[in-house]
Amino acid sequence: MPEMNGIKAATAIRSRDKNTLILFVTDHQEFVYDVIEALPFQFMREPVKAEELSRALSAAQYISASGRLFLYNIVHERRQLTCGDIQCSPPVLRVSPHI
């Protein structure tokens, strides 16, 4: 199987599941516009501080635990997700010596 970068993986996930929350963490700021097609929940630049990651994951968990709709806009298009359909998996945390 050929290697797949994060953007291609997220786009593949998004094509199969419109409700998945995707969080990008990278030190490549130039990719911020490339990931828009995958409709990420959040884009974070490395190095990520533990408290920032914790806030992002808490927000994702809150959204997924509530029985409400998560409403957002992409350009001028209104979109919604059923919060119960949003899933959060534990992160693989890389510790940066610069934090």
C-alpha cells in the first residue's frame, strides 16, 4: 500500500464520514490551506502545548457527548453535524523540548 500523508488520509476519511472531527497538528504552516478540503475541526501548529491540546480535545469531547447539533460555516455554506456522531481518539503526543 503506498504511503499516505495526513492531508490525503483526512480527505479519505472525510469522503467516507462527513461527521468525523479532524484535528491537524503540524509544523508546516503552509499546509493550512491544503487541509481546508478535509474540513478539519481544528488546525494546530507545532510545538503544541499540552494545555492547548487538552482544550481542543475537551471541546471535541463536549461536542460529541451532547445530543445537540454542531453548526458551522464553510465559506458561505451552513453545515451541521449531529454531536453524537463526532468521535475523538486519544492523541499521540510528541513532547517538544522547547515548551
